[in-house]
Amino acid sequence: MSLLNEVARRRTFAIISHPDAGKTTLTEKLLLFAGAIQIAGSVKARKASRHASSDWMEIEKQRGISVASSVMQMEYRDCVINLLDTPGHQDFSEDTYRVLTAVDAALMVIDAANGVEPQTIRLLQVCRARNTPIITFINKMDREVREPLDLLAELEQHLGMDAVPFSWPVGMGRSFGGVFDIRRDRMRVFRSGADRVGADSDDIIEGIDNPEIVQRFGDSFERATGEMELLADASQPFDREAFLAGKQTPVFFGSAINNFGVQEVLDALVDLAPQPGSRHALQREVKPDETKFSGVVFKVQANMDPSHRDRVAFVRVCSGHFERGMRLKVARSGKEIRPNNVVSFLSQRRELLDDAYAGDVIGIPNHGVLHLGDVLTEGEALQFTGLPFFAPELFQAVEVADPLRTKQLRIGLNQLGEEGAIQVFRPDAGGAMLLGAVGQLQFEVVAHRLKSEYGVQARMMSSRYSMARWITAEDPKDLKKFMDANAQHIAHDVVDAPAFLISSSAQLRVAQEMYPKVQFHALREHG
Ligand code: GDP
């Protein structure tokens, strides 16, 4: 198959939701419908262990599992679908944001009883900022949930884009009759607890005017038709260009746990979601079907065995064809690597991979050669843009209990910082290193990992800072002037980018007023 065809049949998307909306369930069902049944159990197993543990030793074990199952690949209708899971816990949301940079579309799961929830809103902001096309699945229609019209309105308000329903629910909860497929003018009848894949023909009733529908679903159906008429008048027709530009989202209703509405979502991924597109690098635009390989590290995860300290770098292939054993160059350092035992994430198991194309994700085990944001090429110096780092909102100072371990602490913090587990700031004025996080849990994970992987008993202390802004200025002199005047509040992060550390938003406002030529960034993009 030609490179062009390989690219054209790839779909790479992330599945996002507020915890408990049904992401794990839907993931499992998508795999089931695509025929990758074996993993379905392992998705569940992972979730179960995640819930069972409050103990960090458990996290240690799970990291190994999650490396393998955080990217899933399946074949469906001749397409290769790469599904990237996003960490559920909000304290790991930074990681989630970075995963979103590696996909071409997102599948958003919404709990129909709760509507758009806070965690979803934050994720949506990132999708919006990148104009990522979003497919929406409104889940749990087998429960007493919110009115579908309300849900749609809420969705539009938060998304700032038009929501275009492809299906419409008939009833809900106990009286949930199924969904009407608006485009194909037929109704799919709901059966609770249907454990089968696919549906029998008697689950389908053709035509909105079919008397059988009214007979069976009476009031619920009348109501649904009324709503659909309202929608037909009020809403925009689906426009694929608008969807691809992140201006419209197709909406599906269903019940993942009952296998209901899952097939439609899978088909939408194939029919609607985009194939891998071009990517911006500082130097030029990189097309997916260029013959030369390029890829970007969007996530680094410590591997199972802490004593080996090896990590797996997740690389999104951006162009060309990856073959096991090929020589690759790390654009940042100029170092050459020759990945032989690459980890792939094929549906059934973690196995050796032979080749990959744009849109695919490969895992490269390494000992720290690969950093977050690194670009791999066959030699060309490329730097892709857009890997976000978010200004931390929580800070702790970190010291080592045993001064003889200071060096280990520094090494550990550097590596954890490069991995993106936490942000590490070195104050210009000296003193203890500062850790910056988006969620409290990150500190605990880092303390645990420092101990188990680097043998460092770290002492975390509260810090007076509550905010950081990366600083830049067009004229380096302006930046220097600001840094000199605020030396007590300046620190450098792991890539040596200067940041202004502050304890109140008032302090930030004052600085902005006094130094109009300095820019204060809440987000740092790699590169
Ligand atoms: P996640 O945290 O988003 O991954 O959510 P899960 O997939 O673990 O689902 C959270 C809970 O909702 C679990 O108890 C599921 O069994 C349940 N659930 C998922 N889908 C449905 C559904 O369609 N209907 C109902 N009633 N419950 C569901």
C-alpha cells in the first residue's frame, strides 16, 4: 500500500471526559465493536486497579500497565484507528493536554445526567485553542437524565460551536425506547443489557412515519419528533468543513454500557474524523505523506522497572514511514538513536512493532535521551510547535533530608521535570528548588518516585508562591531590566526558560503595568 493510502486510512483521536462519564466503558465497547475484544477486559482491569489504590506502590505497578494500554490501535472498516486514552484524574490533566496535541480529533463523552462538567470544560478549551474537531457522545440515556434539548444548548454554550445531532433519543431512563437516526430516517430500538455486538434487523424500524414507531413508543416518540422538528428549523445542517475546522460537533446519544449507540460513533470516526494532516514546525510545514520520517515526543512515562530507570517516550509519527531499526536523529541534541525494541500498542498486546505511519504512536524505551517535545527525524533539524506547558498553580519547595544526596535530588528532579511529571524551577537567587504543579497529587507522586527511583528522601515545604508566568520581551534588554529589578522572584525551569514567581494576582497586575514591554505567559509552548 502506498504511503498516501496508509495515511488516508488512519484516524487518531483522544477520548476525553469528566471522570465517571463513561470513558472507560465506551473505550472498551469501541474496541469490542472493532473486533479487538481481548483488550476490552484489560481496560476494565486497569480501571479497577486504579480505583482500588490509594497507595503509591500501586501506581508504580500500574504505570507499566498504563504504558501499554494508554494507546490502543484497532482496525475497523479498513481504517487503522489509534485511540489515545487521557488520564482520568484531574491532577494529571497536564498530561492530558499534551496527549491532545498528538491527535487529529477528540471524542467527548458526556454524562447525560450531569451535562458539561468542569473537567470537560478545561479539556474543551485546549481542543478549541487547537481547532481540534470534536465528536460528542451523550451517554447514559438509559437513566433519568436531563432534557436532550437542554443538554444540546449547554454544549453549544460551553463549546462555542454548533452542536448538530446525528441521532435523537426517544424517551429516557425506564422509558428509553432508542434513538432515531436523523440522517438515515430510521429508529434503532434500545434493548437494555444487550451484550451482543451489532444489532439484529428487528432492532431497526425504518421511516419516521412508520406507524409501528408511534404504536410502540407513543408519547416519547411524539415528543422526540416535536424536538427534531424544532431542531431542523433552528440548527445548522451538518457541514464537514465546519466540523473539521472545530466549528461544529456531531452529537450522538446512547448508552455505552448497553452497547447502544457505539457502532454509530465508530462509523463516525471512520466517515467524519480527519486523516492525519500537516504539522507546523518552526522551519516549515511537514506533510504526513512525505517519504522522510518525522515524529514528536508528546509524553514520557517511566517504565515498569524502577531500578533500570528506563522510560518510554511516546512518539506521534508526523510523516514518512517508521521501520524498526532505522537510524533516527534527536533534533535537539543531534544524538543518533536506533530504536530496535520499539513498543507498539496494537490492540491485543504490547508487542514489537515493525512499521508505523503518520498518525500512529510508537513507544521508544530509553534512558533519558528523549525529552518531552523532542523531534525525531532522519537527519533534518525540525522543531514542531505547540506542546503546551501550563503555568503551575501550586508550589512547594523541596529539600533533601540527607545533604549527601543533594546530587541525586538534582538528577531526579531534572529527569522528572523533563518527563513532565512536575515542573521544576531553580530560583535565580539560590535556595531550595521549587516544584510547580497543576494538581496536588503530582507532589505526592514526585516524592514517592524520588524515593523509590533515586533513593532520595525529599522534604516538601510550603512555598509562598501561588502563580508563575513565563516571561519574554521582544528586546532582551527589557527582559533583563525586569529580571534585575525582580531578581528575588525569578526562576528558571528545566529548559532554562525564565519565569516570574508571584504570590498574588495583584502582584502580577502591578508588574504588567510597570513593565508593558514584558509579556507574561500562562502557557509555554515547547520550541
Ligand atoms: P470513566 O471514569 O469516564 O472512565 O467512566 P466509566 O466508564 O468507568 O463509567 C463510570 C460509571 O458509569 C460506571 O459505573 C459504569 O458502569 C457506568 N456507566 C457507563 N456507561 C453507562 C451507561 O450507558 N448507562 C449507565 N446507566 N451507566 C453507565
